[in-house]
Amino acid sequence: MPREWFVAPIRVIDEVIHLIQNGNILDYKYDAKQQQLLLK
């Protein structure tokens, strides 16, 4: 089963880009089953 980001929905990728830009990405993890970002 692939675990790369390319299996994530585009809305999640957009959210990740925003979180990287504002420096908050470290507070989140990607849940592949729910296909969403979750607070750690």
C-alpha cells in the first residue's frame, strides 16, 4: 500500500501547503484512512 503524499486528496495537499507556509505543519499528521490532517 503506497504511503506517499500523492494518494492524498488535493484539498489536503492545499491545507498542507498553507500549514507549511505559516509554520504549523509540525502540529499535524496525515490520517490515510480518514484522508484528513489531524492534530497530533
